Amino acid sequence: MTMNNNTLTVSPCAHCGGQAKVERNEHRRTVSSFRVVCMKCGIQTRHYASYIEAVKAWNARPDDVLPDGLKAVYDHNRKGEMKP
């Protein structure tokens, strides 16, 4: 995550590695929200009140947000090794 002129660099998609972009959604003239969307696979964040909150949420990776035990499950499932 890099800060340049009070903006954050959007990391590649943690799911597929695709390029992502920040979308601004205007709900009313004075209310906006922001989300980050992967241009390749379509995965996205929820809506956030600010650009910075949306990018920080997008840039968070499993190492940053999952407890140790759940990270192993995430890594296992991400590799497609999960069996029914």
C-alpha cells in the first residue's frame, strides 16, 4: 500500500490478481460512497464513506485480517484443495 498525495495505491485483486479500480457512487447530490471492484473477476468491497476507507479495506490481505487458524483454511481453500 503506497501513499501518494493523500491517495492510496489500489493493490491487485487478492483473488485473481486482476487490476482493480475505485468506483464512486452518488446516492444523492451530497452523499457519495466508494467501493473497489476487480476489473477481471468482479469481486468488490462493500460501500465505504471515503475513498481511503475503501482502498484500505481492499488492500487488506488475509494475513492482515484473519486469525491464525482461519488463515490456514483460507490458504487451503484458495488453492482449490477443499474437498466436499
